Amino acid sequence: MKRVLILVSLLAFSSLYADSNSTVQAQKEAKQLEEQIKKEKKFAQEQRFYQGDEYDLSSYEVDSSSLDSIPLIEPDYDFDMDDVYD
């Protein structure tokens, strides 16, 4: 009779332990899900930045009147590497 009582009590404790493990697992899954949702929100915000639809970039444009003062540099087409290999 004592063995049966011990066996039943062991089974009861093991079932309680299994329930606590499943709740711990569920809590871990919920935490991971929250972290993933935060990452996706951040990605959605950054994706909007990379598209650039909502940003005014006209302040970074070059004024064409300032380009007239820059001297034109002619390319040197006389590039010869023969003297390097002598």
C-alpha cells in the first residue's frame, strides 16, 4: 500500500513539474515573440527611411550657379606606362 501511495505521489509531482515546464516554455515563447515584433517594427521604420518618400532632400542639392566658378580640368590622354616596364 505504501508503494502505491509513493508511486501516486511521484506521478502527481512529475505532472506538476511538467506543467510548470510548459508554462516556463510558454513564457519564453511569449518573450521571443515580443522581441521579434519589436525587431519588425524597427525594420518597418528603417525601410521607410531607405525609401526616402517622406524626406525633403532639396537642401542637399548643388546650386548650379556655384559650379561656374570651378575651373574645368582637361583629362590627360597621354598616359603611357612604357617607361614603367623598362
